[in-house]
Amino acid sequence: MTTQTIRFLHRGTVHEVHDLPPTRTVLQHLREDLRACGTKEGCAEGDCGACTVVVGELDGEGRLALKAVNACIQFLPTLDGQALYTVEDLRQPDGALHPVQQAMVDCHGSQCGFCTPGFVMSLWALYENQPAGAALPGRDEIDQAVSGNLCRCTGYRPIIEAALRMFDETCYPRVALDRGSVEAQLRALQRSGTFEYRGPDVRGAAHGESTFYAPRTLEAFATLRASHPEARVLAGGTDVGLWVTKQFRDLGELIYTGNVAELRAIARDAQTLTIGAAVPLEEAWAALAIDYPELAELWARFASLPIRNAGTLGGNVANGSPIGDSMPALLALDATLVLRRAARVRALPLAAFYTGYQKNALEAGEFVESIRVPRPSPTLRFRTYKIAKRYDQDISAVCAAFALDVRDDGTIANARIAYGGMAAIPQRAAHAEALLTGARWDEHGAQRAMEALASDYRPLTDMRASSAYRLKVARNLLWRCWLETRDDAPLALRDVDAFADDGETVAAGAKP
């Protein structure tokens, strides 16, 4: 059986890897194989940010795109054809610090220093992604850039000051990556066909080999999936990675979605927004928020930027966690999944996809190809809310979404209400919807629907919230939706700013 080596740019040259398990993480390779220990190991689950690195890849137009990701849950073969940057790469030829690093020093942004390399790499991605002449990032954008980095001793004030100061060219002359050179090197690394990498089982070569497949076309992906129905489909690895780092599982064969251009496409027509299953979460949320700016807060609070840079909307949907934050909104918006097995394609409403706790309607060899979301109608009133113990980077206790089509006469033509964290699956509130549909959207109708939620859900008690708390919060969120969308003196939606006319800018993450 033939195998190929993993090839990616590292320290300006092509780095090749072979004879390592396909599920070896980038962090393990850096620290244990290359002895590049600037990147730290903390939580091993993508929460603390100590392992943050920056990955560069060619976008659809052949330009270099840089993204901060968590090295601890990124599998090494996913780097094939990409560039990897770590804190060691920021050292200048004359030994000087990079402006990001020097600003951290000057602003006293580091004490014990354990978290500092991760902060530096998140800020370096922000620094490099500012086009020449563009407006400098404000506090909200900086907060988002470091949302995946936890600081335990310094506090964020000096780090934020460093982030603001690193762009001051009077203090720190601009140091920019030679993008043209990197793009040329990356083009030379791109493969024309499916990348196949075989390595020893994670338990050792004596247990056999595992195979990582990375097809480049949708047809090749569909053929591989149909012929290997037992294989694990791998997208961003933000959940599957933990199966290795926390549960020490052998994943067997892996089929990677990240190199399939068709699965990373976003398309719009007059009726539908179609998001490919492998579109990264950050890009998917940005596309959704153009049509639905009410999603701005939920977008900002969905995990952290490094997780959204790696994870995919299709992966989040297919994983089917009852506390996944994308599903309530998609359910309320009446999204449809496009499922494929070999050449056969079928459409299935998302509401019919989940059959039980982390169980779904996928057949053997079938996969999620895309998610279709209807474009908004003029009569739609839409809201989403997330309740968690922390504002940033926390798992929901309750996540709610409400989509109400309200006629000119004030009656509801159609009501769609969905919650996460309230049942074994992300679930619509059938009883509450039935009471609202055809009724007036008024205080009495809202209160009746609030009471009906007790017939729709029997939430669990766990470490995040009690059953009684969840049900009370679910009712209160419906009431909040009524207060914000009523015809008479609606409350202001404080967490959403309007998009610019071109639909490409939003003040996501504005806090109350």
C-alpha cells in the first residue's frame, strides 16, 4: 500500500513528516519531535489558548489566509499543503523582537509567561491580517482576537494595551510577512489528487496502521465515503480531537473534508443561502449574519476565534450535541440539510435529522454536503439568546432561537422556536409553536406559549444548571423575545449593530 508524506512550510522551508500516527497533534509534533517548546501545552482541548499557532493556507483566489488555531487538537496531516507559524518564527534576523512581542514587553503584558506565546500568536494573526491603509482594530476586534486565550496572572489590561500599541509605527516599524514568497511556496505544495497518509496506530505499529484521506473534489470525497462507510469523517477536529487527547481513542480511518473546494463554498440566490459543510465556523457565521444581523452576539460568543477558525458548521450540525449553539438558530430558520451518498443526493429538514442523543438520520456512507438556510422575509422577527456562566467561550446552559412570521394585522403566520440544552437533542418547541401560530403576537399569546414550554421539554439537571432553572430561563427568553419584537414600544436590541450597506461589517460581540 502506497503512502505519501505530510508536507508543509515551517521556518521558511518544506517540512516532511512520515511514520507518525495520523492522529498525532501539531502540538505533540512541535514539542516532542521538533523540540520547539515555545508553544505551550495547557488544557489539551482547545480552551486555554496556550498552544495557539497560526496556520497559513491559500484561499479561493490563491492568496495567503492566516488563521490562529489550537495546536493541541489539530491533527498533523491536516497541515499538508499549508504553512505553520509558531512563536519562534517571530524572531527577527537581527535578533530583535517582533512589534507584537516588543509591545507586550513594553506594556508589561507578561508575568509567569506561560500563556504569553499563545497571546502573541493570536495578536500576530491580527497584526498580519490588517491590510495596508485599513482602519486599525478597535477594542471589540482585539477582544475577539484573544477570546481563546486565558490569562491567569497578568490580567487583560496590559495585553489589550499591547495589542493597541503594536500598530504604532512611530514606536515599532512595520514588520510584514513576505506573502508573495509564501504563496509561491504553497502553490508548489498543492496536490492534484487525493492525499493519502498512512502511519502507525496511535497505540503503536504493532497494532497496525491508520489511514488519513484528504480528497480534493466532492466526487472523490463521496466515492471514498461510500466505499469506507466505517471511516470517521474529520472536519475541524474541535470535537474529534478531544476523543484522542482526552479519551485516547483509536479513530481508525479518517476522511478529511478540509481540502474539498465544493464543501467550502458559500452561495446565495434570491431564496436560499447555501453553506458547504466544510466552511469554517467563522466564515459560516459571517455569511449568516449578513442576512440575519440578530446573530451577531451568538456569533461572537460561539466558542473562541481559534475554534471558529478550525471547526466547521457542517461538523457542528453532524455532531449533534444537545448544547451545540448553531442548531437552535438553524432550526428556527427552518434550515435544510443536503445529504449525499455516492451520487445520490437528498434533502432533509434539520428538524428531522436528529433521532436521539448524538444519533442522526445519516445512512452508512452518507455525509452532510451543505446546509441551506432560507433568506429572511420582510415579516420575520428573529432573535437568538445564549445563557452561560461566562460571556465569552463557555458552554450554554440554555440557547434559544425564535423566528416569527407576523402578518400586518399582528397575527402569527408561522412560529418556529428551538432550544439547545433543554433535551437530548436540539429541539423545536412544538406545543408553544402551535399555540402561537394563528394567534396575535401580544402579551397574552407570549405568556401562553411560555407556559406551554413545560409540555415541550423536561430538561436535565447537571453541573451547568438545574432542570427548574433551565425551564424558567427558557420561558424568560421567550418573554424577552416578545419585549424586543412587540409592535408597541419594543425594547432596543442592544447587542446588534447594523451591517454596513455592503453587508460586510458588523460590530459583533458588543456587550450589554
